[in-house]
Amino acid sequence: MLGRFFAVSVAVSAISACIFGNTNEVANAVFAGSAEAVTLAVSMTGIVCLWSGALRVLDKCGVTSVIGRVLSPVVELIFPSARQSEEAREAVSCAAAVSFLGVGNASIPSGVRAMKSLSSLGRSGERDAVALAVLSSAPVQLFPSTLMAIRSAYTANAYDVLPAIWCCSVTTTVFGILLCRICARVSE
Amino acid sequence: MTAVGGYAVLAVMAAVSLAVLLSGDGMFSELISGVRSGISLIFRLLPTFIIVIVSTRMLLASGAVDVFSRAFSALFKHFGIPGEVTPIIFVRPISSSGAFSLLSALYENSGADGFSARLATVIVGSCDAMIFSLSLYFSSVGIKKTRYALPCAFLMFGFCVAVSVIICNMFFG
């Protein structure tokens, strides 16, 4: 997927750069983009490492299994293969809980762990891993922190959009779940 | 990171410190080795970051995105999407930082409490930079056959935009 996206977007940018005379800007974007990727990785290293550590400690002392038990009805409904393994159920529940809180890059370690444990469960697990990745492209967040920070700089009632965002993202997630089910059914 | 997010972060830190305090050195070395595993995770993700960010920055700089948004803005107006929101719709799936800077510009130019500012906020807030998050999750576990993931994510995004328009008209119209 990424390979094809990379090839198509580079080809499209090269052609349109020539048409619109933006060749210099695009060439600069190559250098600036690769530097930006490293800056991004470095800047998120701290929180990703810390959260990986916290996750492991919470695992060892049983907090994640409690979260897993509480969220299991929802998780098993959306990802049926999580019924097969307790580990997968806990990992996916944790990922869902963390992503729901809207803590940005801190959600990467738990998300990656959920992907790993789902994709190790054979065919049905892989299908659920694809669904998890798709759903993560439009996450339901209680409090989208970066967005609210930007909005607070411009208006006093920054939070008035939150109910609309919740309605919209919940509806989108339900649509996404159904869509993934249908695609899985058709592709098999 | 205010309100609930802040409390959640504090609760996690408190739980971790309590666990280390109660069970001693064993738990602390678990914490350290967990933190260390984060470094290898970042190393594994870095190549994906470079590829995704370079290709999306090239797309943005080439003017291709502007052409698409100009071509579609007349069509989108029929569905009640103001012209100044259209560029944000096209940038959102490929770049979070790009969408955020367009959003700040929109707040700056037409105020943060207008209909188009609110619509843009709802669109940006209810989906993520899909190319980035899909690549991140798939490359982290080495899945190469992503099957229907990208088309599904695109359809979901289109659905999200449509629902945002409906909901914003109901809430703020």
C-alpha cells in the first residue's frame, strides 16, 4: 500500500511541479520532508518510550487485564478474533482506551501492541488487524488535545465543537466497522 | 492536554509509581526495559515516517493538492461546504500539521466561531491523517498485504465529511 502511494504521489508531484513551475519548491520539500520525519521521530521518542514502559508495568500488575475485562463486550463485538486469546483482548482494549483519551503519540505503543497480537491470530486475526488500522484512521476521541489547543488561541468558547466532533466520529466509526465487515466478507 | 486527558496521564503515572513502590526493584527493571523497547519501536518506524512525510510534502509543495481542491470546490459548494473549507478536506488525509496550519489560517481570516471554521474543526477533529496512521500501524507489524484498508479508509473519510456537514448544520446552522 505505502509503496504504491509513494510511487503515485511522487509521480503526481513531479508532473504537476513541471506544469506549475514549482520544481524548486518540490525539490526543497524532499530535503525538508526527510528532516521533518527525523525531527518528528526524535520529538516523539520520549513519550513513546515512557508509555511503552508504563504499559509494561501496568501489564505486570494486572491493570490491563482489568481494562480488558471491562471493555471485552465491545472489543469482541468489533474484533471477533479477540475472543480466541486473552492477550489480544487485553491489548486491543488498552489501545482503544488510550486512543479514546486523545493523548496523541502516547497511543502509539499500545496501538502497535494490539496490531501485533491480533495479526498473530491467523486469518481472522489478520482481518481484524486490518480493521483496527482502518478504524485508527478516524479515532473516537474524548478530547482532541492539539486541536483544542489551537482553537483556544482564537476563541473563548473553543470547546463548543466537541459534541459535534463526538457525534461525527462515533457515526464514522460505526460506518467503518460495517464497511470492514462487508469488505472482509466480499474478499474471502 | 487539559481536563480528562490530563487526569488520565496523571492516573497512569501514579499507578506506575505505586506499582514500583510496592513491588520494588523487579518492577523498576520492568519499567526500564519497557522504556528501552520504545527506542527499538521508533527505530522500526523511522523509515516509514521518512517515506510518508517526504511523499506528502512533495504533493503539497507541487500544487497538485491546490488544483484538486480548486476543481472540487464548486461541486462541494452544492453540498453546503464553503469554499474555504475545501483545501482542508484535501490536506487532512495526507498531513496533520498541514491541516492544522490551514485551520489556524482559517481562524485568523474568518474568525473561529463562524460556520466554516466550525465545520473545518469538526472535520479535522473526527478523523486522523489516514496515510500516516495506516502506514504506521501496518509497518509496525510488517503487514505488506493491506488488502482493502486504503479504499476503506478513503470511504470512511468521505463519509466523515458528509456527516460533519449534516451535524454542523444541525448544531450550528
